[in-house]
Amino acid sequence: MELDLAGMHQLVAEQGIDAETLDGALAEALRMAYLKTPHAAKHARVVIDNRAGSFTVWARDEIKQEPTEDDPHPAPQLGEEYDDTPKDFGRLAAATARQVIAQLFRSAEDEKIFGAFSGQKGRLITGVVQQDANDTSNVHIAVGDVEALLPRREQVPSERYRHGERLRVYVVNVARGLKGPEIIVSRSHPELVRRLFEREVPELVSGAVSIMAIAREAGARSKIAVRANAEGVNPKGALIGPGGARVRAVMENLGPEKIDIVDWSADPAKFVAAALSPAVATGVQVVSEKNRTAIAFIHDDQLSLAIGKEGQNARLSAKLTGWKIGIESSEARAKAQAAKEQSGEHASAAQDETRAAGNDAPAKDPSSENEARS
């Protein structure tokens, strides 16, 4: 059976597909097509002759074996190969060839897309919002000729994505899916905040300043812990920028989301105290380093600030530091300590009085005791 193999080889070569890949895919597709024809043998292979521009279906029949005492259920053996190429196979073969080439083209394009985006994982990209009437729960982001997917779990609840809007997104994952490459992007990922700051703060790119931790409740608030890696650099000032220009540029990409920037410290007590900003901790007691628990003491007038609306500030502080943080009143602690000290003073005074009373008692006369015995 003849096929225009030379023309097909030239066509796929323009897409960077080699002849061996086409021949292998075509042979397998023709074999599967043959197996669907009436009276087809169960065992067959297709041999493609590039010189003649033809292919041949070589089939083998099963030969039943007689059972024996040692093998009561013998497996059938295969007979000699014979040419079983269907005479009326030309139209089906041509259609199969077209399908194979189309599939190879799709696979080659998918590989190009996957190769281009596999290195983009963990980076910030800009795309255009494309709404899909058949997929209302997800948002499609056009990045050039490719569509990335912004699933509901990666969206910010308070954001509304309008068709045609340009949007910066964080690439969460790039994988091979059933329908080609799947590019998953996010607007709620904490690393989105890091990448946005890296666009605005040269000190982050140079390494003079590092973002050590990020805690985020997307759409509401983020906390960022920073440290300086070079002398004379103010890490918080670097992220805030002149007149707050840098942090404002980041917030423009995040909408109404607020950003707290705090100093990172290797000392857990200092880090916990800083993380509770804008509240000021008068002191932090590390309860257990093993269990990573601590108690922060806050003035009464700042307790609500330390806890935050619906516990948000305390919750983000715990996420940022990785410590379980208890918040207590500084005044209540001072009163408890004063009461404890006062009770201790009373107990000490009572012990002193008891000792004094013992010293003032008249001494016994040993001679009188002897007389009493006699």
C-alpha cells in the first residue's frame, strides 16, 4: 500500500520532527487501524518502506496446542508471518496519516510551550484576563499565544477579574496535562508579594537585603520579615522606598491589601515582638523553644491592636515567626508580680516574727529540771 512518505517527511521536518518519529507513530497508528478491520489477525506489525513509499501489514495467526499431562492448558503458538495488507485500505490509511501528522504537530507545539514555561515556575508573569463561558469557576490568563489557568483556589476572594484586564500573576506550576501543558498561576500565593518587591527594590536583587519570611492573608494583609546583609543598609527603609514609593507600587498590584514590614531576628523573643507590629510589646517570654511557644506582654491600650480584627494580626504574626504566641496584658502581669512580691514579703515578715518570739522566751534552768526529776 503506497503513501506519500516523502511529502510527509518534508512536512514534519519543517516543524522540527524527524522522520523516525513520524514512521514510528504512523506504523503504530496503521497497525491499530488494521486491527479494527473485519477478520484482522490478533498479532500484526506494520513495516514502512521509505524507499518505495509504501507499507505492509505482516500478520501472524494463533495455532492452538494440544493439552498434555504436564501442560493441560497450553498457550497458543504463533504461526509464520504473512502479508495481510487490506486491498481497500488506502482511504483509511490516508486518513490515519493525516491524524498522525496533526497529533505530532500538536505534540511538538505542546513541547515548545512546555519548554518555554518550565523555566518560568516560581516567577512573575503578566497576562491578559480571558473569560471562558464554559469554565466560569476559573479565570484564563492569556500570555502571548498561550493560556494559563488561574483556578478558584488561587484567586483572591475580594478581587474581580475583568475581561481584557492586564494582570501580574505568580507561576505556581507547569506540567504536562491530558490536553497539553497546564500552566497554573496564582494571585493569592505569598511568593507573589516577594516577586513584586523584587521588581521595585534593587537591594533585594543585589542581595544587600533579604526577605526572610512572608505571611499573607490575600486581599487583606501581608507581613514581611526582612534583614540586611550589608552594613549601613536599612532593610525596612529599602522596601518602603523614598516617601513610601516602592511599597506603594507593590500595593497598587495587590489592591486594598495592607503590608507590614518588620525586622527579622534570630532571637525568637525579638522576632516575636517585632512581628506583632504595629503593637509594641513590652517584653516576650519564651515558654518552650522545643514547642516554639512564647508569651508577648502588651499594654492594655494596645491589646486590641496586637490581636487585630478577628485575630488577624496575632494570626499573621504566628505564621510569620512559626511560633505559637500568647498575648497578655503588661499591667496585669505587673500587678500579679507585685502581689506575688507582697505576699512573699508578708511570709518573710511572719517568719521573722516567729524567730523573734522564740528568742524572747525565758530560758529554762537545768537545775530546776533536775530537782523536779528527783
